[in-house]
Amino acid sequence: MQAADAKARAALKKNADSDSTLGKPTDAVAFTKLIQDDGTEYYVGQHAITDSKRQVKVFAWKAPLIMRMREATAENPSNVRSRRDFTTAINENRIINIDDVVFAELASRIASLDDPALAVIEGDELLQEALGRGRTPELQQIVQTIQAAQSKLIRTPLERLLVIQGGPGTGKTAVALHRVSYLLFTYSDQLDPRDVLVVGPNPTFTRYIRQVLPELGDENVNQTDLQGMLSVTVSVTRKEEPAVAKLKGDGRMDELILNGLRNRVRRPADDTRFTVTGRTWAVSISPEDVDDLVENLLPLNYNNGRARFRTALMSRLGVLVRRGFDNDGTRLGRDPQELLRAADIENFVERVWPRLTPPQFLSELFGSLERLVAAAPRAFGSEEIQLLRRQSASRISEESWSKEDLVLLDAVQSEMSGATETYHHIVVDEAQDLTPMQLKAIANRSSGGSMTVVGDIAQSTGNWARNSWDDVVDELERKYEAEIVELSHGYRVPRSVMDLAADVLTQAAPGITPPVVVRDVAPGPQFRSVDLEEDFDAAVLEVVKAHSGVGRFVGVICPDSRRQDLEELLDREGVKWNDADRGGLSQSINVVSPVAAKGLEFDAIVIADPERIIEAGPEGFRMLYIAVTRTTHYLNIVHPAGHLPEVLGGTSQPVTESVAVPITGELDLDDDGPSAERSINGNGSIDDVSISSPEHSLPVTADDTRPAPTDSFSDVAAGDRASRRARTIDRHAEDVLDDLKDTVAPHLWRAVLERALEQMRSEP
């Protein structure tokens, strides 16, 4: 990289000239100054700024050369000597803090550290300050705190299918949106904002991210959820059984639809006669004639093929009419097609190639076992065909549709008209959950394959939960090369919370490595055990009100089985709340299911009954992993006594012997964490616990009887986490020993274990 040469300077000048976006008067003029080895200085801001002579004074952050310079690190500074970051007061151009990084000095300081990259990130004052801010119902841009690894992904070339795998809080969504802004800036001659589509999993998520691009100066980018992207307008009134829902998401449905449409083109069994006006004779077409007309038209989309068939039919009939006139010696003084009755033509075309709408076709396909059998590819079994069979409504307007049907209707529309709108670049968020048919719907809207696909395999749930990105790439890849990249550092989730989540991850996705977390806050995760079922919702509400009462952005994550009771209590108590599953997201209290919480982040998360979250479905541990990792600061877990999952430090079994723990004082929800004093009697049980804390606290009921310390109402950031880790190690050690017992003779156990350790040490 030679930023100071003439070519580079010319590119920067061109970028500055093309950056016509004007920021708000209160925007910071610049937030970074980059100094190269030769002393050349570059001020960097949200937008380019020039003087009266058109000389660039501040360069836009997204200029390619600036982005490359911002990738300078202590290990690889290239020709960047130093970076100075400015922090300005909110809504005014007044610098309140300056942070300098001299890369040579930094390299010498961190050379002996085990993880130099982590040390640099942890020492980034601007980043740490930004991460510590309260969250809002809308995602914010991260221009000032873009990290080197993120910058490299942001400036990935347009002609690429980029898949970003990232754990909770790694910034993958922000990177994807900033890549859009970079591409619009860098490829302005090829890419218009209206040629970009951003697809989220649901309306809540779309609302959450919708302001990032406008904040970056990029208006008119199409942003929608998956359902809003589809070219159908029917209402969803039907819920499918899991087996049916999974089958309707299967990529084989595309072939079934195509076969079903082609099967609707039928040749007549006998010759068809057409009356010629004013003649005693008629013209006729044989089934073989129809085959000839249809043969080359079937590969076309259905509607175009139908129109072409009608044209070809009229041409063939015109020839026959002219021949008839020649045979009877009569002069033909007009267009032969005008001598045929229009009604006869339309009726014949309808018999051979009927006019259909997507809802009509799909309703009739699913309503006929004969049509399903004829359309099903060989890979379909008879049981699968029966799963698709359902009784059709008497009228199309009365047909009930499921959300899985919407994707099929979209596929039908595409096969029928081929009129799907395409985009030059598509961003797909939370892509790990998409069915093959949903992926096909997205691929159909890509003009060439330029995409940014983001998600986390560890959070892949639903009927198409997956353990790799391979099939996603297979469905989406077109002419551009695919690249799968992982973000390894977590910025949002506190370290103490991720430690807890890592234990859940061992069950949720054993092959996935949790991100390396760059920050921590106090207090760590806190648990509350509730003895009586009737007190459960009240206990949840108590925790929620303690957070919302001090202005925190709160997410309440609970399983469906508890949701109605909790919502009714909130309403009875006059508590204002929003349903995040239905698109609502407020600054205060938001009730949300684990699946709808994907991609969202809150100041405080309150999880109601994690055991029921696990039990709710086949991907229960992944649902719990999602729930635990939605917080940027506070995590509270409320559970029935004796029903805390083992991955969270409990037993998940009713406890027959419990220890009486009289508790006085309050549970802290503030930064300093609670201070606790415990007295332990001679037999090792806890006699009493006194927890004192500053303001913004929760009252703790005295004389609360609960099971063993793992279910205690305490900060897990200390001994509980170590205890959980020890139990996890013991459990896996037992599994290893069981495998040895089953497969290896006892006298070889020690040798096998020693050899395994040697191989582990030799791995890079």
C-alpha cells in the first residue's frame, strides 16, 4: 500500500468529489487522523469535506484507501505510523477526548503477550466507551470503531458472495450494512441504492436495523423482512405440522412445482375442429399437431409459453384456412384468422394451456392426490406426497395459507411469469435458518450472485437447523466466488455472560468455538429461584421493573408456555410493554421469544424459565444460547426452584434435600455488584447470607428455602462459574473413559491417552 503516490491521491480526490452527501451540522468534522511514515496526514470523517479550492481536507471513512489504512495493526502497520481518534461531545463539534496509537510503540508493548490482538482491542478507549453506552430499539452505525478485521470484510469486492460467520456480539450485522455503504461509495458508477436489497428474518429485526444505512448517508436502499420480499399478497391463517413445514421448505419442492405446471399443459385426446365463417368446411388440429406446437414452449415460463402457444396456434390455423380456400377455388380476400371464431380459439387454448394464478395452481395441486403423484420427483416418497395433500377450499378466496406456502407461491409466481425483480447486491441476515426454498427465492432475486450473507451456525434453529454453511452456499452461489469468513472477537456480550453461554454452547453446537470477548461488566449473570409456581410471574415482573425503572432497554425472553400468563400480569399491573414477535420494539420493556430475539440486543435480558426453553423444541439448547447472549450488560435468569438446567449450573431435577438459606438485604443490579457475607456451619451448609448493595436493587425475600448453592440467588461470576466448568470437565472426562472402556483393552488406556495428548500438542 502506497497511499502517498499520485495514483492513490487521485483516487481519494475522485472519491471525495463523488461524496455529495452532507451530514448534519452537529456531526463531528473528523473522528480520526492517520499519519503515514512519510508524515502525510489524512483526516477522516463521516463525509468528505473540501475547501473553497476543492482541496480535500477530510476524507470519507469509506474511501477504499482510507479503509485499507484503517486496517493497520501493531503486527502489520504497513506504512501507517500512527492513528489519532477524537471523541466529540454529543451534537457539537467540541473534542472531549483524544486517543493516540503509535504502532511501533504498541508493537513493542504487546510483543510478549499471549493474545496481542485482544490486548489492542481491550485498550481501544473509543471502542470501550461505545460498547458501554446504553442500547436503543435501533442498531447504530459503528464507523468510528470499525476494527481491522471488520474493515477487511467491509471492503470485500462487489463481485463476491461473502458469508460472515459470527457469534453473538461480533458485529456481523453492522459489518454487512457498512459493506453496503462502502460498495455504494466505491462502485457508484455500477451500483445504485435501489439496486440493493437487505433482507432480515422478521419485521422486528428490519425495524431494528433500518436506520444504520440512512445514518451512513445511504438512502433508498430496499430493506424488508423475508415475508415482505415475497411476491404474494395472501394472508397467513394456517399453521403447519413440523413434518409438513419442513417438507415445504425442501428444495425438491421447486421441481415438483415445475412438473406440476408442465402437467397442466394437456393435449386433447381427439382432433379438434374449428368452424370457418361462411364455409361449409372446417379446419382441424390433431393431438400430434398440438404436441408439435407445445414441444419447444414448455421450457419457457408458464405464462409466456401460453401466450406463445396461442400465437403459434393462430398461425397454424391461418395456414389451414388459406389451404382450404385454395382447395375450393375461392379467393381469400382477408386475414384467414379473422374467419375463425375467437371464442373457439380461447376455449381451445384454455383446454390445452389453462390460465392460472399462483394461488389457484397451488390449491388445486395440493387438493388432488393424482396431480401430486404426477408432479412429484422420483425422490419423493408416498408418505411425503400424503403430507402435502389437503382439502381445497370451495373458493380460492377462502383458502387458508401457511407461511411455508408463501415461499411456494413465490416460486410458482416466478415459474409462471419470470417477472421477479432482481438486485445487484443482496444482504441476507440471520441466514443460518433459511430453508432451501427460501434461499432459492433470494437467489432468484440476485442478478449475478453478489451478496453479503451473515449469521451464526450455533444459532441455527427450526426445521432446517444446520451445522455448516455448505448447503447455503450451494443454493446461493452463482457466477461469483464464495468466501466464508469468521469473526472471532465478540464486542457486545460481556465476558461473564459469554462464559455462561459457552457452557450452553457445548450442548447447542459442540463444533462451534465461542468468540473471544473483549469486555466485561459487573455484575455478572444473576439467578433467582422461585419456590411457588403462583409466584413465578410476579418474580419475573419484579426483576423487569427494577431494570426498566432506571431507564434500561429490557428484553424479556420466555417460552410460549409461560407467555400468556406473563402478558396478562403485565396488563393487570398496568405495565407498558411491546410484543417484539409482532414487530413492536420500545425503549423500555419488550417481550420476545428466543427465535425472534435473534440479532437483537438489549441493555438487560430477563430469561423466564430456561428449562422450558430447552424443552420447547429439538433445538432447545440453541434457543437458550440465543436467549443468554442477547444482553450488552445485565442478565437475570428466573427459574422454578429445582429446575435450573445443568448447563447453567443446576440439576434440572427436583431436589429432595434442600438447605434453608435465610437471606436479607437486596440483590444489586448496578455496576459495582453485590457484596456478600456468608457463615458456614460445621457440617458445611450455609447458615445465612447477607447481600448488601447500592441503589437500583431488587428486594430479596427473607427465609427463602431453596436447593443447594447452584440454585442460589447470587452472582455467578465467581464460584458458581468455576463449579459449572468443573462439572462440565468431569462429565466429558467420564464420556472419554466410557469410550475407552467400549473400544480399548484396559492395559492400553494410559498409552492411548498419552498419545492423544502428544497429538494435541503437535497440532498448530
